[in-house]
Amino acid sequence: MVHKTDIEIARAADKKPIQEVGARLGIGADDLLPYGHDKAKVTAGFIAGLADRPQGKLVLVTAINPTPAGEGKTTTTVGLGDGLSRIGKKTAICIREASLGPCFGMKGGAAGGGHAQVVPMEEMNLHFTGDFHAITSAHNLLAALIDNHIHWGNALGIDQRRVAWRRVMDMNDRALRDIVCSLGGVANGFPRETGFDITVASEVMAILCLASDLSDLERRLGDIIVGYTRERAPVTARDLKAEGAMTVLLKDALQPNLVQTLEHTPAFVHGGPFANIAHGCNSVIATTTALRLADYVVTEAGFGADLGAEKFMNIKCRKAGLSPAAVVVVATIKALKMNGGVAKDALGAEDVAAVEKGCANLGRHIENVKSFGVPAVVAINHFAGDTEAEIAAVKAYAAGQGSEAILCTHWAEGGAGAEALAERVVALAEADHHGFAPLYPDEMGLFQKIETIAKRIYRADAVLADKKIRDQLHAWEDAGYGDLPICMAKTQYSFSTDPNLRGAPTGHSVPVREVRLAAGAGFVVVICGEIMTMPGLPRVPSAEAIGLNDLGQVEGLF
Amino acid sequence: MVHKTDIEIARAADKKPIQEVGARLGIGADDLLPYGHDKAKVTAGFIAGLADRPQGKLVLVTAINPTPAGEGKTTTTVGLGDGLSRIGKKTAICIREASLGPCFGMKGGAAGGGHAQVVPMEEMNLHFTGDFHAITSAHNLLAALIDNHIHWGNALGIDQRRVAWRRVMDMNDRALRDIVCSLGGVANGFPRETGFDITVASEVMAILCLASDLSDLERRLGDIIVGYTRERAPVTARDLKAEGAMTVLLKDALQPNLVQTLEHTPAFVHGGPFANIAHGCNSVIATTTALRLADYVVTEAGFGADLGAEKFMNIKCRKAGLSPAAVVVVATIKALKMNGGVAKDALGAEDVAAVEKGCANLGRHIENVKSFGVPAVVAINHFAGDTEAEIAAVKAYAAGQGSEAILCTHWAEGGAGAEALAERVVALAEADHHGFAPLYPDEMGLFQKIETIAKRIYRADAVLADKKIRDQLHAWEDAGYGDLPICMAKTQYSFSTDPNLRGAPTGHSVPVREVRLAAGAGFVVVICGEIMTMPGLPRVPSAEAIGLNDLGQVEGLF
């Protein structure tokens, strides 16, 4: 059988007008702001009118620790959504928007794959509805206002050496990581060291994704700490009177985007915060809107369950009052083999022992998910080379953990290939455990929260942090930030902070290098290891191969 | 009589669905890509199908040298468009998109004013349909590819000291004018001096506005000179294989935007190149599309006629094969008084003598316009304080020049206030002079072209340029760029290069400070005086007052 490529499948899609997609959820044409014929924003006015509606059931798709073999989390999110639609459930999916920058570095889209895709795929990987550009503008307006304030007399007494707000660009551009700005003389301000991050790393992105409405957005933007005085008193965006103009720049971006899967399941694609220095989930406003319109909402979180699901539960669900009904942990035979110690170039051969060994990673994620009081099911995202024996090994392992592993073929077959998973998810969700609780209470100390995550999720023995870091955490507690949740930034490749330690390591410790206060987003970022906030381009960027073909179609982007 | 503010009038607008606006020009709903309910892009496919249609008549609105008193060029463009619609002509207007950056510095929109506005005004002054963001992305992708190429071995031998391509941002941010990038060690590349311009100053913006279609766009992008080798050989975007990906980023932006005036005249709002280092007109593709759909197309060009009309004729019309049928020169009584030597705070009192003196400026613009073989009419954009005697003085002066000055009240009365102007424009256009010709032939030498503009338009005695500049021009001629037109960058406030020399100066000379080759846009920029390509914010930026009111409406932007 000759498989079509993702882009060939996407181009052949029989898209419905976006008004028909909205109608499946009861959204009228007047409540949609169309962007072309296949994309729309759902108006803030319509969303405000939904506040009293009951919410449907929320299903999180997460995964084992990622490997270069790929897991297919978005693909499974889409497949499960279509599977739920097929078995008669009114379903919506909620995923993140793609960052433009990486598209020109390494190939790879963010709209699923095979027959489990969201369309229009090309536009989702380019400008889409402009949300990230709006975030870039709002972020950089604040940056310009900071330097402008200093230039015109610095009435707030901002210490130029302690400006904490960098600039952003939705581009992979290593040359902008570290710069000196304001050179060239008096008219250009005071020279200082600074730099650019990629837009998805902006605190404005995290804020947009956690805000409940425009006034909450404006309040959070005002809370952003842009730097400190010589006396180390924080200076906020509100002190610069920046939050109103930033809100104006973001008013359209806050409205969630509606598109569709290949099988016409409504898909909200909105927001895309980094999964390391931010929480890595689509927007709260998209998720809560979907929950008020659909019986089932399938969403995903970034990286593996140790990072993505943990933050989804402890940050997003806690703050938005969400209660997930079931969790799907995605695994592939190849990724389990890699977690079992097989090298990437040896994944082709059957190796049941390696699969079994790699299942330790899967097992720990299942256990962790259950510790939040939410039932878990494993989705084996099927690849052509998987053998019966390997699949049987995973099924047996999951059963031994009091869970279940279900083989899914949505990549090749669309929603039909995820019907069994959909049935199982419905059974779990309708059992209605009502057991969800975050891992730690708001009132726990900040350092104790870090320890709780490290010990209960990562299974580390200890958290290592020097006095300066502990003092900083105490100072934030004294300043009233002690009730914030923790946003861990560590490698996604391991439960530990060592990316090469696959499987289910124990006996390790978690060294904290740095802590940052994201007062607008409302979390404390805890950095354990090297975190890249501005990627670079590779030796041969995919940009070189990207272009329009003679039909005006985009080539080389995927 | 209490006048409503611009924003009050705009909010009270009775907008028609954009499909109805398109239908007035015969554009079907399927040929429009809607952005909300009141904005749309006209599809490239529809435009391609218009190639064989006859073109309507093109009317340029230009002005006397601008003063702080304001002239109302866009307001008159809109008023004339509505006036032509009222007298039964199938009309479209073509204006530029607004830059986001300045909105947060000084108040002021770019959608006309009073009862002669284009709507939705707020969105036009914010993100609109995202064109400028797309240009920013395409520009900065090229910048990232340059530094990435150098980082990975610099096979093309780009001299890091001779990188000519800066980065851009649609923001007023003086701190980015001069920077050192790539600091921080080996992983971040080779440190070098560079900086940011505002997006409207990007050569990509000029290219988008001059391209006839996607393949012409791609060719022009490839022609961009990004820098030079140590041997001073040019390195182009094509050498970096950048033009394909840049074209992909710009494919939607190249499709013109359709909106409407308060009186529902279709308005194409597309592109917005700087009027100093670029040519300052809306896109060729919007103008030619409008001409194939309407009997009359009213457009404008940046700054006064010495800069705007000259470039419109010698760059845009020459390159796009356009032939303007009539030119409207906008003047106000106050601006004429300022050109006649009155200070800004003394403009309130009647001063017929000053008006008469200032008319010398108007007269020279009329003469210049006629020298292109196009008939000219003067529009007096009426302000409440203008006296009968002052208006009579302008009318008498214009008559003495073999032209006519018509009092227009579109600001207060909409299209009805510009009907007399519309009738006169139709009479001039239908007389069909067929006399249009650019000022100089393609094959004239580059320096001779500069002299021709300086002597015939600015009425200077001489052009001053040192040997280095003349040698550079000769080198470009030898390299095959000799047939390009000239894009003058000088002060807009005077015919001369001294901004304080109002009226109609003679005996001055034009010193050329620098010349730049915009090989993609297809012109040679000649810089005479200080040219700001990245504005700063004022002491109290308007951003501080911008915000959403309780109704969710934007306040403080205008």
C-alpha cells in the first residue's frame, strides 16, 4: 500500500465551510469572525454568554518521555476526537498553535499527521489568524516603553542592569540571543545588554493562555514585572501604564480559533506557550469554551507526562477550575524500545525485551497520572513495523498496572482507527471518579512545592538549591507570591535532569539553577538545566527548500 | 454645531457586509477571503482572471508641502471617492495601510477623518489583515538566514562588516536603531554591528508594493542585495536560497485588502512603503486590480507632490504601465498661510496676504504636475475658520495658473461635500489628454536622473555629490542597474533640502549624502539629509492612554 504524505492528505481534504463546523457546536455564523472560508475566531460576546452552561468531559492526551522516534501525541488527540465523533459523542479538540520560527529550521508541522490531521494545515503552520504576531507586538511594545521611560528621565528609577523584560521574535535567530542595544549616541538611549526570545517563550503568551477574559488579561499584563530598581523593588507593566495598550493589541488574539479535523470534528487551535519555561497547553479560554459546547473535549499538553500532564493538572486545571475525566498516555513501540535502551538506528528489528524494559517509563507515567485522581488508558500509536509480540507485551504490561493499552490506527485509518480508544475513554469518563486534585495545595511553601514535584513525579531523592535560590523563594513568599504554582523547566527526555537517563530512573537529585517569577502568568519558573529560549537554524535550514510550486501550493514546509 | 470625533463617526458607521461591497465591483463572495465581516482579501486567482480587462481612469491625490497644520490628503481621497460614487461613477479608492508602531507614539490614524473615512478604522490602525506582520517575518527570516550562513562556515564569503540587511519591527523603538548582535559566545555566531528599522522602511515592503504577481514578487525578493564579499561582490537573497520561503510568508499579504468608506465606496487598502527611502504609494496590484473593476480609481501618494507625486509618476506609473488621468493637489488655508510664513500659533486670524504668498508653493506643484502631461485641479480642504476672502484668494490664484481651485467640505459633509470636485475631475479625465510621460527616460544616466529631478521638480541650481558617490553610481551602471529609476529621500517640508525653507525657494542646491541600491524593489535611493528609519516614542507615548473601555471599544488610539 502506497501511503500519501501528510501534505497530500491535507490538500485532498474535503473541508466544510467553517460556519458548518461551528454549527455542529451550536455556534451561529454571526458568532464567528471568519478568516478565509476555513478558519474563524469565536467572538468574545458569544463566549461571555456561555458562562452558565454545564461543562462536558475533559480528556487529556499525554505521552511517555519523548524520543527522536516520535510518539504522535497531536495525531492521537485528533484521532481520538474523530473516534469520539464517530461513536456519537459531540466532540471538540483543543490543541496549540504552531510557532512560525521552527518551520524554517527543521521540517515538521503541528497539526497531527496521516489521516488524523487538523486543516488547513499549511496556514496553521504559517501566520494562521495572526495571534502570535499580536503577542509579539504586545511584548515588544512593553519593551519599547521600558527603554523609552529610561530615555526620558527614568522617573520610576528602573535599574538598567536589572531590566528583566527581553524582546521577542517568532523566528529561530541565534544572533539575537545576546545583544547590546541603544548604541549610537544620546538620541538612542542608554546602552545595555539584553536579547530576544522566541515568541512562544514570552510571558505574554503564557498570560494569554491562562486569562479567563479581557479584564483578567489586562490585570495579568499589568502584573508583569519588567525589572527592578537599584533598591530591588519590582517595577511592573502597570507602573509604565502599558497594560491597556497591550490589551488592545491582544483583544482579537484572545478569541479562540476554530478549524476542523479531516473528519470535520471542530478543533480549537489557540495559544502555544513553551512547555519548559511556561506551561505548554492551549488557552484556558479555548478549553472552557469547548467544554461548554461539547460533551467531550480532547486536549493535549507539551512533552511527556512528567512535564506536560503535571503542569496541566497543577497550573492549568487548578487555576481554571478544570477537572479532567480521563487521561490517555500515548506510546509507540519504537519510543518504548528507545526508553528500553535501543539506539535509534536499531529500532527496525523486533525486540520484545527492550519494549518490556521501556515499559517501566510508561508504567511510572500511568502511576503519576493516577496520583492526581484521574483514570488513565494507554494508546499504542501504531506504526507499520510494529510486531504482534511487541504490541502484546505492552498490553500485558498495562494490564498488570491496572490499566489498559489499546492499539490505535488513526494515522492510517482516521477516526475509525481510534474507535476502540474512544469507547474506553467514554467508559472511564462516565464512571465519574470525581477524584481529581492537584498534587499540592496553594498554601504550601514554594520550595516544598518543588520538592513535592521532584519526589512524587520525578522520583528524585532530593532537590539541590543553594542559599541564594532558597532566599529568593522566601522573599517572593514574603512579597505575597507564595501561593503561586510551580512551572518546572527541565529536560523532556527523562524523569531526571539528565536527558540521557531514559526509562524510570531513581536515586537521582534535581539541581535548581535559577528561579524566575512570572507574576503576570502566575507561576514561579524553576529552571533545572540548560533552557533554550531562542533556537537557532541548522546548517541547512528547511527554508532553503520552501517555496510555492506552479500551482501556488506550499512545498517543503512539512 | 457640535462635531462628533472621528472615532465616534466611525463607530456609528452603518457598515455593509464586505460581500456587498465586493459585489459593487463585481467581485463574487467566493473571490473574497473574509477577515471578519467587514474586511476581505481579493483572491489571487480572481485577480489573475482580470488581466485582459480594460482599465478605468486613475486619479492621484497629492498635496502642497506638508505643514504641522495638516492638509487632509487621505480625507480628500476618501471624500473624492464618495463624491464620484454619488455622481454615478463606479469608483474605488486605493490607499496605504497604517503602520502599527506610530499608533503608540503620537495619536493619529491613517483612515481619513470626519465624514470622509474608511472603516473599520480601529482595525486598520492595529493588525488589520496581518500584511505588515508577514512582511516583518519575511524580512527577518532573511536576516536570520544571513547570520546563520556566516555561523555555519560562510561558504559565500559574506564580509560581516558589509552586511547591508538590517532587521525590522513594526514598532517605534529607538533602542533598536543601533545594536551589536551575536554576543554571548561561539554558539551565538559572530558579533557585529547592525540594527532595526521600522517595518514600513523594509525593502520587502517596497517589493510587495511594486510586484505584479507572486512570481514577480519571488524574483524581486531573490534580487535583494543582502551584503558584499571582501571583494565587494554583491551577495543576494537568491544566493542564500531565501526567496522561496519569503514568498511563502508573503503569499497572503500580496492579495489586496478590501474595505469600505462610510458611504460604502469600495476601498483597497494595501501596502505602505515609507515615502522617503521608498516610493510611498499603495501596492501596484491593488491599483491595477481596482482599475480593472472600476471606472474611476482615486489614490494618493505620500508627502507633498515634490516627493509623492514625483515618485508616483517616475517609479510606480512607469514600472506598472499606469497613466494617471488627473491629479488633485490638496491645500488648506492654514497650510498655505504657514507656507506664506505664518507661525503655527497665529493661524487663527484672517491673513489674505499670507495665503497669497503661500500660493507660490501651490503654484509650483501645479506646474510640476502638468510637466508630466497630466491635468491638475486644486482641492481646498475646508476648515471651520477659513474666511471667504482667503478662499477667494486661492481660487483667483489657481485660475491665474490655468487651473481651478474647488472648495471641498467632505470632512463635514462626506461625499456630498466633494461632488463639485468630482465633477471637475471627471471633466478633466474625460478630456483624455493622453499626455502622460515620466520625467526622464530609463536610459538616462543615474546622476543625470538625479539632476533632472532636482532641477525640474525642486528648482535647484545644482546637485552636490562627491566623487565617491558619483563613482558608486557609475559602478551600478556598469553592473547593469543604470536603467533603474531614482527614489529621492529628502525632507517633505520644502522643495529644498532645508525643512525650514517653505514656499517656493530657488537658488538652492541638493547635496547627496548617500546612495543605496534597492535591487529587489528596483530603484536607487538617493539620500539628501537625515533620514529616520526607526522612530522613537515621545516623552508621554499615546500608549499610556490606549485601552479598552467598558464596552470593549478601543479608546485613545486616535
